Amino acid sequence: MKVYDRLDRQYEMFAEEYKQAAMRVLDSGWYILGRECESFEQEFASYIGGDSYCVGLNSGLDALILAVRALGIGAGDEVIVPANTYIATVLGITENGAVPVFVEPDEYYNIDAGKIEAAITGRTKAIIVVHLYGQAANMKRIKDIADRYGLKLIEDCAQSHTAEFDGKATGTWGDVGCFSFYPTKNLGAFGDGGAVLVRDKDLAAKFRALRNYGSSVKYHNDYCGVNSRLDEMQAALLRVKLSHLAELIAERKKLKEIYLSGIKHKDIILPAVRDGAGHVWHLFVIRTERRNELHDYLEAKGIHTQIHYPIPPHMQKCYEYLGHHKGELPIAEKYADEVLSLPFYNGMTEEEINCVIEAVNEF
Ligand SMILES: *Cc1c(COP(=O)(O)O)cnc(C)c1O
């Protein structure tokens, strides 16, 4: 049996609704910044966090880049960021000429709140947290640090749609919540998409201008903006997906239970959840010192696993100019060598998940 992350299953679940939404857009004769985007923004904002404003963008990376820019952070400024994250989080900083300052992860793979204060300098302007794999970071402590030092707080929620910390949604703790609707995400579109969530009305207006060449009145440009708009087709399809998101996440929670109770291996560390942290199980990530061996073993059995992520940002070629070296962030580097994401997707059958569990336990 071949088992791998697949998107066709979750499309098939609601295929008729997606087709209707797509036809509605095609027939409408209006394809950018119209009623679908506006409706999605309202629905998403009220779904995630009551009094928030949502601005639809072209991607999660754009959300991060524009969040840093809209908060006035640029050349010479430092931004604290988890060492254990996807490169896009860091690109959001460096695209604006600011400097990322990496902080090690804790045992839940998220930024270690206890190590943030030591990384703050006179140039620090913001903290970006990432709710990695779908689990909320330790927001109570991090919000407290940001407030005490007068730092902006940006949340990378690309993997954490609807996850909460202490009952408060990720994306509503900081100044800006950045979301991705890349197809594999829990709330995935059928192409690229992203959004920011903010509480401040003026800041929302700034994002609306920034995504549209920096203009809020046609041909009058207040900012040097970009072209980054959630198109009508993606917005319409996302509205369908959003209406089923609770079911989709509930299914993921059932699947993770099966993995957690089924996998028994002395060399494998299963994912754990912090007290107070919600987890929407974007990925199911295990850890073992024998990671490469396990990956190859499963691959030979037709089970395709992934690594999120094999090279930490500070060791990437593109960031050679920052002057980091191997051994500097040992925990993040260790995780990069040891993590493995098992096949995990909506529509995964009992037979498929049991096939993975059996193979892992035999390893
Ligand atoms: C996917 C992802 C992004 C980037 O989102 P895109 O929509 O692909 O640009 C940023 N941060 C994290 C943590 C992600 O997983």
C-alpha cells in the first residue's frame, strides 16, 4: 500500500460545493477584490476572533512581509524569531532589511519563552512567534514579555488556524496574526492565499492599501505597496472550506489519537501538548535519533514521510551573510536532524493509518 499526504481526499469530501463556488465566481465576471474576498474576510475574522479585521492577501509569506513593514520595522531593527521554523517566517524580517535574532525551541518545538529576554537588545523592535505544527506557543508569557519591553508582537499562524492558548485564538494575541492558505494547510485554498488578522481599524486600512500598490483611493498612492490580493476564486473556495473547518480539524484530532495510542517504539518520541495550549494538528511530527534510517525504512514500504524542516534558517545558504555557525543553536539543529512528519491528512483511512503504525512499530 502507498501512503502519502494527499489533498484529493479533502477535495472529494465537499467537491460539489467547491464546484458550485468556482462556477459562481466564473459566472460573476468579477475576479479580484470583490464580494467573495470581502465575505471571506468577514467570515474568517468572526470565526477566529470576534472583534478582529481580516485582510486577504496572496500568501502567508506576504502576510509576514507586510506585517513587519506595516508595523514600521526596517533596516537596522532586530526581530526575535524562533530558530525552529519555516524559512518564510524569517524572510518576512529580512525582506524588510531587518535582522532576525534566533531563539531556541522548547520541547514542544515552539520558541522557548524562557530564552526570549536574553535575546532582547536596544535594537529589538518585535517578536515573531510561530505556532508550529498547529500547537499554540506559550502566548501568556510571550505577550507579557512583549508588553514589558514595549515590543510589537506578530504571530505566524500559517499552521494554527483556530488553535487557542488559554482559550484565546492564535492570531488575536499580538498586533498582527499572519495566516497562510497554501493548499496543504489546515485551511488550504486551491492555489496560493494568505491573510492578516488585526484588531486596529487603521492598521487594517494600511494593509488594505499595502496589498493594492499602496493605494486606498484609485491612482492615489500613500505607500510604496505591492500587489498581493486574495483572488475571488480562492476566496470563494476558502469560504466553503471554512464552513467545514471544524469537522476537518475534528477528524485530524481523531487521527492523532490513533497514532498516539498505536505507536509504541522505544526510540521514538511522540508529540506532546503544553498545558493551556490548543493544538489543531496541522502535522504529526515524531522525533528519533534514527530519523534518516526510519525515513528510508518507511519509504521502502511505500510510506512517504516528510521533514519539517531539515535545515534550520540560520544554517541556510541565503543567510550566510548573518554569520551564524553550526553548533550555535544546538536544540534547533538537533530537531532538524531528528524530526519526521508521518503521513497525516483529512480523508486518511483506518487501513492507511494502521499500515503506518504497524510499519513504525516494526522498525
Ligand atoms: C506555510 C508557511 C508559511 C508561508 O506561507 P505561504 O502561504 O506558503 O507563503 C509561513 N510560515 C509557516 C510556519 C508556514 O508553515
